Amino acid sequence: MKKFLIIIICLISIVGCGKKEVVPNIEKDKEEETKELTVEDYENNKVDELGEVPIMMYHGIHNKKNDETDYIGGNVDKDGYQRTSEAFINDLEMFYKNNYRMIRLTDYVDGKIDVQLGKSPIILTFDDGLENNIKVTGLDADGNIIIDPNSAVGILESFKEKYPDYNVTATFFVNGGLFNQPEYNEKIIKWLVNNGYDIGNHTYTHVDFSKASGDESIKEIGKIYSILDDIIPNKYVNIVALPFGSPYNLEHENMKYIYESTYESKTYKTKSALRVGWKSESSPFNKDFNPMFLKRIRAYDNNGEEFDIQMNFKLLENTKYISDGDTSTITIKKEDKNLLKSSPNLKVVTY
């Protein structure tokens, strides 16, 4: 009888058996999440939200070991635009172990950097819509695509499982062939945007804008936007990755057609263009930040020279953006106030 009464008391008690320890722990977690950071916290984590952000430029990811190619490191081709799956996996591990966390390119352009205290943002982009970016091997019983685990997305998905805090994402820039798998192209694109990835514009025929006419430029940009409008309306990003990096300056007459025009009665507006690039970009809070024309790091190996991956991340050791973990504030060092853009629209914290 006594045992029965004890059980009843436990069940009806507000802080009943089994709840006593949980509530204080939850409250403690909340306190830790909302506690105000101190100067010591900023110093210990080397917070610098005016630091540089790497935008990585990949193309193909080939299912090969590094020693199976004729070139240095993880390069599959002479210029290093094609990379082995082994090298890509090593890149992702290196990013993670060096406290980089992925964010969406479109968020970076908009000045939204959401990574934990002491961590640094990194952005992944892929050009050309190559089959090995997300190779489909068939459909399952429910009609869903089956992704080759050795393709770029297959590897990224494995990292999503391995490191839940990695926030795995990337932006894929496509040409007219999309992902060069006609039977699956639409399913691939819809799967990507429904699973945390973005699709952008790489022109219809991979045109060289330094040699194109104005009408050709409009068609190259407008046609891809039109195709994406048909497949994923309002779900793609209005960002263009410039083929060959051309034209190579903002003053070129074709830049105006890249940013805004009308194609087949549909008006398009591009919010950012990506160069082929060679090094990291500025913080979106830096006064010199220009979201319309962004540099990227070519993901290749070259013995730590010519701004390869090794060289760039060595440079970033002292210049990278390090987050305060709060998306409502911009935390910078007092001596860097002159580098902050005017009217940042967020609370500025200096230390």
C-alpha cells in the first residue's frame, strides 16, 4: 500500500519523479545561450566580424584517389579545376577542423552570417552543373533519386551525417544542360533546393561575356533564369557565376545586362556576380564590400603557391572572419571601427 501511494504522489507532483533533474538543466542551458558575452569572451575567441570570408570555387569531383591522377595533389586536370573525391573529402575535413562552418552564399551577400561563437563562415560553390556534382544512379521505390555517394553531393551528405553542426550547404551554378542528366534533371534540382542547397545561373552556353554582344548577353542570362522559373519558381538564387570570370571589370558594357534586363517579356534582376577569383572576400560589414562582384578561391593544389588552397588558408589564419555567435550584432575590435561600413543595420559591439 505504501509503495502504491509513493507512485501516485510522484505522478501528480509538479516536480515529480523523473522531472527534478531535467528542469534545472534546461534552465541552465537557456542561461548559457542568452548570457551576455564579456570582453574576455571576445578576446579568448579572437572575434573579428570584419575578417575575410572564403568562397570556394569547385567544378568537377571525380571518384579517384590523389595518386591516380597525373597532376599534383588532388588535381585531375592541369589547371586544377577538376578535383579528386579524396581531395574534396580532405578539404571538408580541413575546413571543419579549422573551425569553418558552411553558410549559404545568398545569406552572405545579404549580410546574414549565422555560425557559432568562435567559428568562421565558409561558402562552397560549384560551376558547370557537371554530372559528377550529383550523379543519379536510379530511382527508389517511391520515385526519389538515388545519389552516387562518391559524387560531390553524396560526399556532402555523408558529412551532414558525420558532423550535424557543419550546416552542410553549397550553391550549384548551372548551364543549359543543367546537371547533364536529362532523365533526372528536374528531380535533381527540386531535391537540391528541398535539402538545403541552392541553384544559381552560369549562363546558357557558358559564354565569354568579353566577346558577346548585348543581345547575346541578355539571352545567356535570361534563358537560365527562365528555365529555373519553370522548374523551381522563387526557389533559386539570383546570382550569376561568370564563365571564365569575364568580363573582368565592372565597367564592361555587358555588366549592365548581367545585372538587369528583360528576356522574352520576363524581367530579371541579378543581385551578385561571382568572379573566377583567387583569394578570400571581405566581410559583408566592411566598408569596401561589394556584393555585386565577388572573388572566389580556386579549389586546387599548387604546393602552397599561386593562391591555391594551402596558401589561402595559411593567409586566413590571421585575417579570417570569426563570429560572436549573435546574428543581431557585429562585433569588431575598437581599432577597426574605421573599416566598418556606414549604417550596418545591426548593433555594433566593440572591444
